[in-house]
Amino acid sequence: MARITHGLTTSHIPAVGAAIDLGKTQESYWKPLFDGYEWTKSWAKANVPDVVILVYNDHASAFTPEVVPTFALGCADEFPPADEGYGPRPVPVVRGRADLAAHLAEGLILDEFDLTLMYRMEVDHGLTVPLSLVYGQPDAWPTTVIPFAVNVVQYPPPTAHRCFMLGKAIRRVVEQFDESLNVHIWGTGGMSHQLQGPRAGFINTPWDTAFMDRLVKDPDGLAQMKHLEFVREAGAEGIELVMWLIMRGALGPDAEELYRFYHVPGSNTAVGHIVLQSADTPA
Amino acid sequence: MTSYTAEFDDIPGTRVFTAERAKKGYELNQFCMSLMKEANRERFKADERAYLDETKMSEEQKQAVLDRDYNRLIDLGGQIYFLAKIFATDGLSYLQAVSTMTGMPIDEYQQMMLHGGRSPQGWRSIKDGD
């Protein structure tokens, strides 16, 4: 059977992608941020999964004002990088995993999660920046990826609770897949940040720290959090943190924290990064 | 307005992008999406007014684009990830564009971020004055 062994969270700040692409990672502004990912890069090299289910949000790249899917599952064989207005990022095409995606589509929809299924989709910084942070600049990504896009742009986004339940369902459905696969799941976005209005630049470090603690130890409690608290305490774009609950739900009840990193600022944003191992993972 | 939507209006300096605002900003956000194509970016830069006049945007939306008044654009139904296509066309980063909405000079905004960002104190709730 397939098994979800590990999860991680990371911000997906577009300027981080630009810093990587333009060779600026050793500049004084950026170095502390990239140093914080060195542990993960070594760990990731030694623990390459067969598939990453990558939970992220599209930033007006694949989804236009014409269509707003709450949950969209990438079912194609490949996903090219999008041109977000600066030209596409110079990163490899993302290779999908269509058989597992088809299995997830069937299992999750029968479990009453009414997904949108994507057979052609370009992927933006929300998906490619996390890959760059974890895998650097290879000629090809070392793993296949199933993109899982969540609407956190138009209100209401899905609730934290719905995201957590979806994560639990993803775990059940992955375990019903016949082939033996090692699957990781990533939750991206956050942490506190606001990119609009007079309140832009909002950062709440104590709240972010408590959120990471609860993500590990008290995900059931965290899943009760209302949208209003996310926006009030983590900024308008901090609502992206609901996506972390999908990752956490998919790791099972207990998870061990392997690594944590927190840094302000990455452009306008608090960078939160945590690597978790499911307690069910065989040694 | 539902109570769900109304609750967010208690948060200072913030407009969440509701279904109602999405409808209001539809043509504006579609214009932004058109700038994802290089050829359109070139045409827009060559004659902004003429390019805007080809769209179905309202006059006040067009004017706010010409003024690069991002707070006004958000009031008129724009959403920041769509509006990003405008400042990307201008060659600006999120940091540069976002700072214009705060009334702070870019240097001051950047210093604030380097010192840990805008403190939540006083920015949580209008009614609670917190």
C-alpha cells in the first residue's frame, strides 16, 4: 500500500523564488532565510519520496476571475510553470502522478469532498517556490508531484476544520492505493502577512509560534479556528494557513517534529517552516 | 451583507475579497489577467489609456489603474494577486507595490519589515480599539 510518512510546511513567497533564480541567496538580506532551509535540503536529499502531494494556492495564474474552485486536484502528467507577469520561472516542468491522482479523485469524491479535477494546469510560485526551497535548482525535480490547489483568495475559503477533515481523508485514500509508494504531503503559504491596505506589513510572531506548536500537538483544537481569527491575528493573507491543516490531517493523530525554522522578514511575510514525521512511520 | 462578511469590517485597514467584491471587480481583474501575456504588456505600456478603453471597466477603475492607486483599486473590487499583474508590468516587487498602500515611504516600510513587521497592537479591532 501507499503510505504518507512525512509532511512539511513552508512559505511560498514569490521574492524567494526570484532570489533563487537571480543567484541572490547569499546576499545579506536573504542569507538568514536560506540558511534556515539547509537542514531540510540535506534531509530531503536523503528522503526522496515517490510522490509529493503539494497543497498550495494559485495566485491568479491558473484560475482567472471566471472560475473559483475551492479544492482542485492536479490529474495531469505534467504541469508547466506559469508566466506571472515577469516571464515563467526558470524551473523544471513539474511531473505529475496521474494514477495516484485518479485514485485520489475517486476516493475523495466518494468520501464527499467535491473536488475540481484539473487535466491541464500551469503552476505558479505557490507550488514552485516550495520545490526550489527544498530541492534547490536541479535539472529535473527528484520526485513526482500532485498539485492540490485550495482557494484562499476569494472569501469564504474552506474552513480550517474542512481542511483538516480533507487531510484525514487523503490519508485514508492514499492507504487504499495498491502500489507501495512513499508519499509526502506539503502544506504551503503563510505565516502572518498582509499584502493590502494601510495594515500591510502586519506580522504577529507570538501568534505564529503558538500556531506551529498547536499544529504539532493540538491539531484538533486548531481546526476549530475561525476565519476571523486568522485575518485578525495573522493578516489578510495569513488565511493561507488553513492549508497547513490539510497537511497535518494527512499525517494521522500523532506526529513528531523533526525541524522548525521561523524568520522575519521574507519580503512582506513571516516565513514558517516545519518538518514532521507521522508517528505511524516504520523506522 | 451577511454577518460573516460584516465581521471582517471590524479589522482596521483591511478589505477581504468577498463574492460581492469579486463581482464588482470582475472586469478590472480580467484586465489584470490580460497582462500575463507579453504582447499585451507591451501594448499596455505603449498607450495605457487606449488599452484600458478596450476593456469594459468602469471609468473610476480605469482612472485608479492610471493612478496606480492600489487602495482605490481594492475598494473597486480588485484583489492583490490580480493587481500584481499591473505592478509586475511596471517592474515592481510586492514589497515596493504593497508599501504604496500604507502611506509610508518605501525605505520606512522596508525598515519596519526588517525590524519584525507591523506590530498587531492597535490593528486588530476597530470596536475594541486594539
